[in-house]
Amino acid sequence: MFTLRRDAWTIRVTFEGDEPKTAELLRPGTVTPATIDMITVGRWLKTSRVDMALHAVGDRVTVAGRVRTVVGFELEERPPAAGPWRFRLAVVYDDGVDGAPTPASAAKLDPAPAAAGECKGWLCGDVGTVMCLTREYTRHDSTPLERKALCEYHAEYGDRRLIVVRVLHEIPTHVVTEEV
């Protein structure tokens, strides 16, 4: 077996004698490698290092103003003389649609709520600071409106399970004063 590392990417090729048998690609943001065709090993090695360093699986990104989550990477088909191999991000938009933007067209949303410690889950638990008028995401506007306390991140960007219809107001925090 031999392992090739390029920044956060790893390709592992196993041999049987002198014959390569299997290849695996460990993409950034994942812990389990994906099996890839032997023919694509060279293609992954010949992709843009700049593009490869931009995103990882799980990154929250915006493309043309729409929020989405990176779920993988796919090689682009191209004519043999077209230069370095390019790839596209496999993304899921927060409204449930899949997409395949180029890495350079996606901008990271920074910081992500969990990384910033802003909320423990999409309902924002006890850390809500903004009251919002929301509706559960469906293809139609038939679901009832609800008031939810959200963190600032979800008040601005929503989540794939809900649509923020309108931000109503900030939730005042109680100031506790102690007398000495």
C-alpha cells in the first residue's frame, strides 16, 4: 500500500503483488475514505491545489446569496487537452435542492454556529437572542407561522428545516445586579 497526502486530502492505493487493486480518497472533513476507480487517481492528483484547499465536507457556504452545506466533491468531465482536472463541490442547499458549484464560487460562512458556540442545534435551545417569525420548510407556503427564539446566525441564514419569514425583535437579557 502507499499513501499520498496533499494538504487535507489523502489517496491510498493498495497492491496485490505489483498490481494496483484498490484506491481510496479521504476528503477533507471526513473520517471514512471513499473507494474510487483506479483511473481517477491521476485525475485527483492533477487538480488545482488552490481549489482543493478551499472547502471541506460539512462547511457552510454561500453561492449567489443562497446558503448551503458541502457534502462532497466530484470530478468534472473534460476533454483530454483541457489542462488540469477540475472538480465541483457536491452541496445541499438549505431549501433541500442539490447543487454542484465550482469551489471558487462558494464562500465560507464564518463562523459556523456550532464552532462559534452560538447554539447547540438548529432550534437554538436556550441561546436564542432574536425572536423570529418562522415556517417549517415545505415546497408550499401552507405550513403555519410560528414564533421561535433563534441565535443570530439562524435568524440571518435560517436552516434547511425552517424558513425565517421575518425577524421580529431582539430578546432582552435580564441584568442581574447584586447589592453589597
